[in-house]
Amino acid sequence: MVSAVFHAPLAASGSEAVASAVTHKAMPSVTPHVEPAKAVTQKSPYDWRGLWLAVLPPVLGFSLLIGIWALVSISTASSIPSPVATFEQAVVIFSDPFYRNGPNDQGLGWNILMSLERVALGFGLAAAVGIPAGFAIGRFEFLSRMFNPLISLLRPVSPLAWLPIGLLVFKGADPAAIWTIFICSIWPMIINTAVGVQRVPQDYMNVARVLNLSEWKIVTKILFPSVLPYMLTGVRLAVGTAWLVIVAAEMLTGGVGIGFWVWDEWNNLNVKNIIIAIFVIGIVGLILEYALIKIATAFTFEEVKS
């Protein structure tokens, strides 16, 4: 009896111990289920392959260019400066790009700014005339039939062919250069804007007719949002053409500008500065192109996929 009395609590405590042991043994099984959740929240490893593909091809392209340049400089017996000598000259030029020693002796920075000012004036005038003209030509079939032959006739003419007309009419180098920029920039904006207007869905115009919208409402609420991507494409093409033409126009008209600077350095037989100017013209054109692409991307609306 005594042993039974004393063994019953032991049995009870033994069952509790077994339950406790089972409980404690089961506890660690809960912990591994938390670890995968932590693993999911961890950042994925960096995409080094994408970075490699983004960096390596441009580096190889520039290396190939510099290699060909070095070979040409060696084979031409110093008539073409080497990349190292050109880089050293570039360091000297960009150490003080805004010096002024007279009207015809100014730093490269002033020449770039003057060229950009001419491009901005000619390009702005072309946009003020070309974009509304493109809307009108695309909107009204009569105007389209009226001006399409003229555009087809005048658009292929080289912009520099208009430079003598500008010199004759405006009696000055700066207005003639701005006129040349204007005439070469206006065609892409007119054509792309008109094409954009003509490609607006007819259903939109039918709704506008049913609602009896005014012409101003049609332009601002229907045409402008639909035509904006086409218009920005024309603007981007126009500014690229304008930057190409201003260099040639300044070579012929003289004064201050990147084109005149290139021609002046050629007269001084300073080939290093000419090569530096080529790279500067390309970099500035690339910056203008990139800025307009970003603007066009900001105003281009894409359909969100679910």
C-alpha cells in the first residue's frame, strides 16, 4: 500500500515528464519554419552579369577606337597626334575654358555656349512655327494637300544652301546662322506633328463631333495628348540636326562658336585642338539627345500590365 501510494505520484509526474519532454522535443520543430521566411526577405544577389554586359561592350568599343587612333598616329608620322598627346592638350584647354584675350581669342567654353545660344534661338523659332503648322496641316486635308508638295520640295535641300539667303536678307553672320538652324529644324517638327495628328483614332474625333466640342477643345483635350510622342520625336530629330548644322554654318560665317573654333585651329594647324573639338561636339550632342529622350519618356504613357 505504501509503495502504491508513493508510486502513483511518480507515475503522474512521469507522465508529466513525458508530456513535457514531448512538448520540448516538439518545440524545435517550430523554429525551422521561421527560417525560410527570413530567407525570402533577404536581398537577392547583385546581377553582376547585367552590369558586366552594360559596361564591357562600351569599354571595348572605346578601346578599339583608341587603338585604331594610336595606330593611325604612328603610321602617319606625327601628322595625326597620338591619344596621349591629345589628352595632355585637353587637360591644358579645360584647365581654363572661359578665358578671354580679345573677340577672336576666347576659351572653348565660351565658344560652346555661343553655339548653344544660336541653336536655342533657331530651334525655338522653328518650334514656335513648325509645331502649330504641323497641327494645322495634319488637321485639315486642304492644308495638307496644299503644303505637302512644298515640304517635299524644300526638305531635301541642304541647310547650308540657305546660308547665303540668310546673309543676303539679314546682313549679319549671327542672324544668318540662326536662320539656317531655323530652316533645318522646322521640317522634322512639321512632318512628325502632322503625322501624329493624322494617326489620331477616328473614334476620338467622332466623339468630339457628337459632343460638339470647339476646335480649341479638340486640340487641347484630344489632339495634343495623342500627338505628344510624335511631336517630341520631331523635336529630338530637329535638335540633333540643328547641332550638326551649326558647326558647318559657323565655319563659314566666323565669329565666336565651336565651328569657328575648329576652323581657326585648322588655320593654325593645331590638329590636337581639332580632335578635342570633335569629341566635345559629340559629347554635347549626346547630352542634348539624352535630355530630350528623358523628356519624351516622361511624357510617354505606357499601358500598365496586370
